[in-house]
Amino acid sequence: MKGWLITNGFLHTTKFTEIHLWLIESAKKLGIELTAKTNIEVLALLDSNAAKKAREESIDFVLFWDKDVRLAKYLEMTGYPVFNSSKAIEACDDKSLTHLCLQGAGIFMPRTLIAPMTFSNIGYTNLNFLAEAEQKLSYPMIVKECFGSFGQQVYMARNQEELVAIVTGIGAKPMLFQEFIKTSSGRDVRLQIVGGKVVAAMYRYSDTGDFRANVANGGKMKAYEPTQKQVELAIQCCKILGLDFGGVDILFGEDQEPVVCEVNSNAHFKNIYDCTGINVADSILEYIVKRICIG
């Protein structure tokens, strides 16, 4: 069996390269020839003859470890099985779309207000909409850029002055506002889902006073046995979003009620390996083999 591992040709950090190598090594264990290709090497040429030529490539699947949804869509159109799908990646990459997809499905999420769209050459010349954010969510309030990773584009506004400063700093980029789940300040749970099952879980926490629990921001971690409610919630989210695999971050609400924070289509799994000893890459490749063999 042969496949492509699609990665981003403009990310050259150890954090990403290490994950790519793990996936390739997991493929080797199963006798799969997984070839790394960047989105620079595989371009979406929209031409009928090009589409025919692309289908002639003798690969059985594409493991898409990037967020170039246009390329993922193109590869799907040429007939390749793509994991995860372009639709699932797009829904998870944009945090506002994630919440819109989960809205109405009985998924408990923080109350969220999506900022109105503006244009990069105009920006927010009118901030009157922040009054509704204050009214609906109160302070402290969480502000998130819709596109971001590792908790680095997540902010807390404790008052109007801070809120205006954060929004002004973000500029015209898409963003959303959320209620602050105080009962989960500085702690959350990451569940790794593959093929509709939880394969690994960890508890993340900050002992520095940071409201974010991300390990990338200095948080700590330990192995965790998720509750049945947390498991069911994470699996349901992945099913709704169409994810073959992903990472679901869950907060602790009142009475420990699980609250969905975010869902990641290609969640990094080194930290959870360091924490639990479970190699999620193995589970992902084993799942893909089963899917391809079943047809």
C-alpha cells in the first residue's frame, strides 16, 4: 500500500517535522510506503487533462497533515481518499465554523459571539458591536482569533479597555468572543479520537495563573481517564465534523459538566505521547489501512 503525507512547505520547525517522521515510521510498521509531499510539490492545477494525469499516480490514499483546504479538495476531486477530508479540516481550522457546525446538535459549548466580518484594507472602523459582547458575555471575556494554534491567539479581556486593545491589536482578522468558564480556569482535557474511539487522553493544567492550559504556553500534563460523558461528547463532535481523527479539548463546567472548547483536525500528539506513552500515529495509520481495505 502506498500513500502521500501532505505537509506544509513553509513550516520548518522541529515541532512539525517530528510529527511527520512519526507518521512515516508508523506507516513503515504496517508495510505502507508513505511519501512526504509538501503543498509546494503537489499543486492544484485546475485543468481537465491535469486531473486525469493526477489520478494516474499509483497511491492508495492521502494523509493530509496540513490546512491547505483547497489542495485537499483538489485531491478529493481527483479521486484520492483523503484523511481528514477537506470539509472536516476547514470546519476545525476556523473556530467560528467549528461552533456553527456543533450548534444545535446538543453540544454544550461556551456562549459565543462571532465578530462581524470586515476587510483587511478597512479594519474595524466601528466598535459598537463590542457593547453586545459585554452585555451577552460580561467580564472576564475570552477573545479568540478564528485561525490559531497552541493557544497563542487566545486572549482574556478583564474590562472594556482591555477588550478594545485586544480587538484593535488583532485588526481585521476573523475573531470571536466567548464567556469565560471560570470553573475550568487553567485546566482542560485533551482527548485524541481515531475512528470514533478515544485512543489517548491527558489532563492539562497551569500552575502559573495562566487561564490557558496549553502545554505550549507552559502548562503541565498528566495521564487522564476520561469520564463517560467526556468520551461521548468528544466522539460526537468528531462525528458531526466528519473527522477520521482529531483532538477534542474539553473544559470543566459547573458540577464538572463537560464543555467543548475546541476541536483540532490534525492535533499534535507528541505531548500526549510523552504523557501517556501512547503513539497516536500508530492508531491513525491502522485506521486508514482498515478504511482502505474495506473500501
